[in-house]
Amino acid sequence: MLSFEKAQEFYRKVRSQSVALASPLSAEDCCVQPAEEASPTKWNLAHTTWFFETFLLERWEKPFHPFDVNFRVLFNSYYNAVGEKHPRPQRGMLTRPSLDQVLHYRRNVDQRLLNLPERVWKDPEFHNLLELGLNHEQQHQELLLTDQKLLFSYNPLAPAYHEVDLSRTPSRTQGAALSWKSFPEGMVHLGHTGEGFAFDNETPQHRVFVNAYQLASRLTTNAEYAQFVDQGGYQDPQYWLAEGWDWCQKSKRTQPLYWRKQDGKWYEFTLWGLGELDPVRPVVHVGYFEADAFARWAHARLPTEAEWENAAQSVPLTGHFADSGEYHPRPAPEGELVQMLGDAWEWTSSSYSPYPGYQAAPGAVGEYNGKFMVNQYVLRGGSCATPEGHIRKTYRNFFPTWACWQFSGIRLAREL
């Protein structure tokens, strides 16, 4: 448990980072919703504030006065126990409140929360909810970037979010040849140990038997995926799951989400605008169907989450970001695993389901993870858009099979 001073410092740092991420955007940029599964930046800023007002201030502020009673409905995401919700597909229609009002809402809630007595901040239950809220906000910081990228991709002007910043870009492999790291069969531990923060879906730790397997030393590159595309991978049903082939045909998908072909050359839309496809960066923004199809084409498969987490134990978690926030790819000895933590979310072949003995938290916050454990697959490792300090080896992200607007990539596996 953090000290009172450290907890307040962490709160200020996370909350200010959300506003900083939104600072390059106009009020118009912040209002539009590019797809049902993606939220406007303004809504992300308000919803994360709603969390602290609803779950902390409403309980510990005496007397409690809501900033605006209408916000309880407008910025509730999916918490049925809290009450009514504004329809998710209509978040982009909320031209009011304005961005300025939402930022005022954030400042108001921040001031009220920081002014709560020190004894409240030292209450273990308050601390746990505060920590959950801050990690929840860090998730929305990643969503803010990925959702805004999706919005800009629809603009024929191909606007850039910001100037090039390598701290937010998947690392290059410097042309490193793909090799395979072997792991023996045996019982492995899966799940969080209980030290430090974790979402409830990462618990409890338990044992899983894995057969001997091999994992690719790095992520699949753009150049490798381009071979799959150029050789007709999207037109050949032999590589696709039946449902994936139906999705591919219905969506008329012929390449990854942000790839564009101009004058016979591949380009990629990024947060920094449209540029030539970098052949040695990891392919990103591919869905589960695409990742699985590529793996079949490459005579391999996707790893299970138990295989991934077991392999990740040999990878150091520190050293990804310098104190300045600049990204420095970590050199690795030949044959070792690279790009596992903080480049791209890596699809696994594991369905998102509860661990043995899983217990959702009581009350409304119990709706955070458990009720989504159906029809989705697990991704591991964090991405270049995941905030510093938010990555850990037990982190379980999850998305439906067709989702590709996140920074999701591919690490191949095969039998030993």
C-alpha cells in the first residue's frame, strides 16, 4: 500500500497524463466517435472522472454533492448496478457538455478527491478503489490513442496526432532473423502472485501443464506479413477459420486495417500520419482471425496464454523506458526473446475465461472484468500505447476475434 504522499503523487501523475494526451487535439477531434467499439476522447476524459466521483467521492466525501447529476448517466459505461447508461453507439453525439466543461469536471473532482482527509486516503478500501481507478484510467489512456487513430484514419487528409515520437512506436528488429526458443513440458504457474496491483481476472495463481513448445524470438514483421498479403493470403480460405473467412469476405478485408497501397508500394497510416511501411517493425492492428490465418500460412500457430506467460518469465521487465520517457529497444542475446513487453499486444489462442477459483469483486466494481468472459480471446504483453508502469507479465487483455483497432500483433509458436 502506497503512503499518503505517494498515493497522491501517483493520482496527480496519471490524471495529468490523460489531459496531456488530449492536448494535441481540437475540441472537434475530441467529440467524434469513429465506431461503436471506440469512444470519443472527450468521453474517455469524462468517464474516467466519473469513476472517481461515483466509486470514491460518493462514498467518502461528506457531504457529497455531484458535479452534475446528469453525468451519472452520460458517462456510465457498463455498470448496471450503478443505474442507467447513455447508449454506447451514441457517445459521439454528445456535443454537450463541451470539452471545456469536461476538463472543468476533471479539475473539480481532482480537487475534491485530493482534499479528502489523510485518514480516508489511508483506508485500505479507499486505497484499493483508488488504485483500480488509476489503472482503469491508464487503460483509457491507451484507448484514447487507439480510438483517435481510428478516427483520423477515416480522414482523407491523413492528419497526424503529433510529431514522430519513438517512445510511442513499436521497436524495429534491426533486421534480426527469426529464431525459435524452446521450452520443456511441465507444470507452470499462471496468474498474479499477489504482490503489487493486478486486475481480478489475473487471479488466482494456479498451475497449468504445458507440452514442450517453441516460441518465435520476435514479433512478426511488416515484411513477413506483406508476403502473406501479396501471395493471396486474404483470398485463400484454407488458412482461415470458417467464421474468420466469413468475416474476411463480409468486410472485404484484403490487408491490415491501416495499410494502403499506392503506386505498387505499401504505406501505413500511423499516429504520425501516412508513411511508407517500415519492413522491420512489427505488424500491428491485426485481429485474431488475421493472426490465426497468418500462423497457419507460416506453418505455425499462436501460443496459449500459459505458454506465453511461462516464456515471459525469462524476459526482464525493467529497462523498456528511460527516465526521460524515450523508448530504447533493449538488446538481447541471440536466441533470446525480444519485443514481449511494450511493443504490441500479442494474440494467444486462449479464450478469455475465468481462472480456476476466480471470484469477482462484490458490488458494482465486480462488473469490471468477469461479465466479459465470453466470445473473446486473450492478448498479452502490452503495446507501444500502454502507459509506462502499466505493463506486467500477468496482464490479460481481451478482445473479440474481429477487433483490430488496438496495437495487436503476432508472435508465432509451434510444437517442439
